[in-house]
Amino acid sequence: MASALLGKQSCEVYQNVTESIEYAEVAMSKARTSVEKAQASKENRHKVVSKASEIVNALLEPASQVANLLDGIGALFPPCKVASNTLAALVRLEVDRRDNDVRIALLFLDFATALANLGTLNPGFHGVTTLTRPLESLLQRFTSLMKEFGQFCEAYYEAKALKSKLKHLLYSKTNKDSLQDFTNRLVALKNDLIALLSQQAVLMLSTHTDTLSRIESRLAKDHEFYAAVSDTSEDSAATFVSSHGGVEKVRMSDELLEQLATTVGESLTPSIIRAIKEGAEEAFKQSQASFMLKFQFALEQRIDESQEMILNELKSGPYELIHDPDVKEIWKNTVSTRAAKESSVKRRQFIDGMNYYFNIQFKKYKAEHHRAEREDSWTKGIISKVHFHPAIGDAIDDDASGYISIEEINDFMRKKPEKWTVPQWVAYWAYGWDADNQLYKERIIKTYTQLQKLRDGQGPHADIVASYLSETEERVTVFAKSLYNMRELDPSAEMKMDRLREELRTRNENELKMRLKSVNHKLDYSVLAAVTGTERIEETFCPLASLLVSRHLWLMSKPDVSPEVVEEATWSVQVLLEAMRRRIEELKMIWRRQRMDVDTQIRYYANGLLEDYYRKYRKEEFDTDLENFGEESEWGSEDEWTSEDGAEGGAEDVHIADNTNTSSAVESNQPTTSRSIPTGGYNAAPREMAPPVRISSNHPYDQAQGRAVRGHGGYRDATHYDDEDEEVEGEADQGEEEDEEVQEHEREPETFEEEEYHGDEPVEDEEEQGYTAHNDEDYYEGGELVEEGEDEDDGGYGYRAPPPPPPPRRWGR
């Protein structure tokens, strides 16, 4: 049964392989004319490689399809699974690069056409030992060559990723020779594979063999053309290096490097000189470490499901692919009968189902253990609170679509510490992650304050410290200060939550430090996801920014700091900031396509982490199209959260009291437990849904002095849900208590000066008796700067083991 199913699937996948190779051949043939025109044009001669590289995606697709083919064959012959995972991981790394090179992509096509020959085998081949034993050895050689090629690609692109491409151009002839060497070795392996398969002709499918041979014969001519392309800068660099004694002589001479830079029109900075002159062994170690980190991350992202699980999915439903038994039960039984058969579910529906499931589990345990509480039952007070549900949804819903997929829930659960229960893990993301970010915010602010002192001290390095601050401080602190303040938990839950936070924070920081060390504390776009361990940069932005700036403080406090070190430090922070900017662009596109209000989503997502940056740099970085059609953003109004006319904004059932008084009570015919946001954004929403008051130096609306606001604290999201029985534009899991009244003073005129909130107003809520005051003197001290000579254990991150946080200040009634 399984073998027959695999045979049918193998034929379908093999057809996909041949079609993708045919498409690659057509793409190469069509693009050749424009590349030849660029070669003949003096104006575009320098763009030949970039022009030819426009077909890279078409060349990589066959390798991706062959990886799928080998994955299927691997169910019967495991060595194919190893080759499949290796090839798929390398393809992922190549796709994620910013500036692909057609000559690299050609090697991926070569690997694909060579390994595609395995698709010509009859599914019964795995029982023939005279074939499988030598085939296993050949596949090991293929896998080894792929890994070696992957490491070469890492060094190749690392040189191209520098601000100046001088290092890449210096080695242009060497790189060309290396690519030719890989091609020759791959051809030899391919010939050995074909010879082995030919000895078992009875096991081969002749139609598959003929199809592949016909396609490959058409590829040969265009393949040779693209392998030989180069642009003027590469040709000029190769000629210069050859006429001046070779790579080593030019590399070690500052004068020759300056001449080469002038010849090819590239800049020569201290950091570029340092990168060029570093020893070959040191460069190889750094490149190898960087490659292995990214390669391992790519392997982990490739989910390896057993054939039995796939068959169970076809028979029962996609929930069979969920790894955690509790989550599987939630999906299968609690969410709904219909959703159990689907591969995604509305995130509010899933979180409500999860809350119900664990409520039953806690009660069941109590009944079976003589009214004793389960050890993690304290999490019920967090998971069951509706206003924490958006935070849980943000943590699981990777693409912020409002739906949770099986892949997303598996990714979420895969990160759970081994000894933690599911309720503990969910409770951490409901509250603990936001609270940890508050701690990192204070560390970042404190570190930049110390850097300012270095700059203002007029020491020998004041100028380069000033340069670092001018390039990084404003944007990093805009993100950090954008976070909403958090309300406290009850004392018993807070103590247990603090233990979880400390455990996970220590683990995550150690992992980040280890990965940063493996890449020599230098970030680039291709390595960032591997360093953070996630594609969602907002998840690790605060701890990573804190570690980076702390280390940079340590570096710039040393007496022998050099300009190139500071240049590299600045670049690493800029890479992190650019990743955040791209993430905002991605989220903005997702929300727009779902017809959601982008302003509202940005305001609440990740506890407001993205809000200030988006608002401050909106016009220069995000509003580059005509999406707003000239309409003024509601953020530009005097009062961010009020509407002068209660009739405007689409909230038909909302009655807003007269605003002439200093404070006004707001009544609504809509139940206060509802999570829907009326059409028109928050200017039209009932006052119970007003966002939390924040203390920040970034906003004119952060005027909180003398204001008592009820029901606020830590709302993160206004995700829109569409129930089948409701017609709702958008929803935010706000969860205000019933019969709440919101008292709000009239706003002060706009000012960018921060007004300190002294925390002297009581919280009039019987369930949550207060919140932590925002007081600069009570900031938790994250640690102390490590003195010279104390960096061996810490790596220069600038923090000794922090003392336990002081007890929180609580304000009673």
C-alpha cells in the first residue's frame, strides 16, 4: 500500500522536476538576448551579471523540486532523505540572499539535473543490494560536495555583502576557478551515478530516462554561456591583479589596494581593508561558522514528517501533524468538528478552545487529587483573561493573518522549554514576553546613556562614539520606548511568572551570545534569522539590541578601539534596524490585503513595539505610494483617541457624552465585553476600548499627569476576525470588565516633553489592585559595565549576573 502510494507520488513529483528544468531552459534561452545586448553596450557592460541573474529563481526551482523527489524516495531509501534535506537547506539559504548570482544558481541547476536521475528508478529498487550499497556511497559524496559548495557560497556572498565589493572583485578570478572546479567534480559524480544506474537497466523507467536526456541536451548550450558571464569591474579587477603579482601581493599592499579601488570605482574603508587583510585561516573559520549556523537553522525549518504520519493525515485530518498531544486534542475536539479537518483556524476560536480545554483539565485534576491544585493551575488567571488573548495570538500567528495554521502551532510549541507545561508556555507569551521587553528597554536606555557620557567626556574616541550614536541611537530607542507599560499580576502569580521569565531569559541570552560569537559578533541580512532562531525579528529585537549595544559600549570603552571596529558595530545595528523596517512593510502589506486598518494594527501589535517607529518615519519610509489618497492620518489630530462628533466614524450604537466637561462618562449600547471595533478605527470606538496610557518621550499624547484611567494595560492587538454569523469589520480582544466607566481628563496641548507619571493615583479595580509607577529612580538595574580584563566569561556584553529585581510598587485603593 505505502509502496504503491509512493510510486504514484514519485511519478507526479518527477513530472514537476522535469517541468521545472524545462522552464529553466526556456528562461535561460529567452533572457540570453538581453544579456548579450548588455555585453555589447558600453553603458550597460557593468550590469551584465545582474542582468543575467534575473533568471535565478527559475534556476533554483529545479533544485527545490528534486529535494522533494529525494524526500519521497527517502521513505524507502533513507540516504536519499539526507541528500534531500541538505539540498533543500542550501536552496533556502540561496533564496534568502539579497543579491543572487547566476553563476552560483547554475551549480544548483547542475545538482538538480544530476540527482534527478534517481527519479528514473522503479520504486522497488530499494530491495536490490547490488544497487543500494554503492548508491548510498555515491549519495554521501553528493551530500559532502553540496555542503562544501554551500560553504563556498557563504564566503562568496559574504565578500559581496560588504559596503564595498572590493574584496569580492579582488578574488574574482579565484572564484571563477573555484566554480569551474565544483562543476568538474559534480560532472564526475553525475557520470558515476549514471553508470551505476545503467547496470540496473531493468529497474529504470525508460520514459523518465528519455525525458531527462532530451531536456539536458537543450540545456548544454545556454549553460556554457551563463557560466562565462562577467561584467567590466570583474574583468578589470582580474586584469589588474594578474598584472600586479597576484592576489596575495595586492591583498597585502595598501598602495595596490587603493589603485585597485580606483580602477574598479569602489570605496576603501578601514573595515574593508581589515576584511581583505585578515588571514586565510581566520577568514575560513569565520565563514565556516557562519555557514554552519545558517545551514543548521535551515535544516531545522525543514519539517521531517514520517510516512505513517502523512497517511494518518490523509485518513483522519491535518491535526495528525500536530506534535503536542494537548494541542492536538484542542484542535481535534475543542475547536470544532469542521475545523478539526482544516489546516488552519481563526486564532480567537483556537485560543477560546484552548482556554476551555485547560479549564477542564485543571478541574479534572482537582477532582481526582482530593481538591489539590495542579502545579501550573496559577496560569488559569492569565490564560482565561480575554485582554491577554491578543498577546497569545501574536505569539502563535506568525504571519499576523488572524488565522493559526498547523505549521505555526508546531513552530510555537517547538520552542517550548522541555520541562514547561503548555499552560506555562502560553502564560509566558500572554504576559512574560512583554514584561521581559520592558526590562530590555531599560537596559538599552541605560547603555545609551553611558555611551553619551563617553561621547561628552571628550576622550580620545569621542568622535567615533558620536558617529556610532548618530547612526544608531535614535532609531533603536524609538523602538524600545514605544512599548506599553504592563499591569502587574497578583503576587502569587507574579512570583511564579518571574521564575519562568528568568529561566527563559537566561537560556535565550546564552543562545544569542553563542550564535553572535560564532559570527564574530557581526550581523548581516543573510545570517540574522539564524542568529535569532526565528524569521520574526520583532520576537528577539529587544534582547538582541540590548546585547549588541552593551557589547559595543564595552568595545568603545577600551583604549585601543579602532574606527573599523566601530564601523562594523554600526553596521550590525543598522542590519537589525533594517530587518525591523522590512518586517513592518511585510505586516503592513498583510493587513492591507485583509482590508484591516493598518494604523490600528501597528498601534497594538507586539505591545506597541512598532508603533513609534512607524509613526515617526511613516512619510519617508512607508508612505511611498498613494495608498492614503491624500487623506490625513488620524494620528495627526490634536486628540489621538477622541472624536469630536460621535456620529462620525461608523459607530452607530455608540453615544459619547458632551466633551465640554473636563471628564466625561461614556455609555455604549454595545456590551462592554465585546471585542469588536466599529468601522472607522479607534476614533469611533467606545471609550472602554481606548488604548492604555503610556509614558514615553516619543508622543505628544503621552500626557498622563493627574489622569485616572480605568481598564488599561498592555493591550497588544486589534486583530480582525470574521465569524460566519457576524458582520464585523474588525475585532480587538480587549475584554473590558462589565459596567466599567472611563474617566478621562481633557488633554493638554501637544508637546514633545515627557511628563513623569508619579503613580500616585489608585487603580480602581477590585481584581487588579495597581500597577508599577514609571519612575526613573526605580528602574531595574540590568547589570554593571565589565571592567577591562573581565570580558573572558561574558564576551564583552557588559553585564554581570543581575541581582534579583526589587519588589514591585503596588498602589492600593
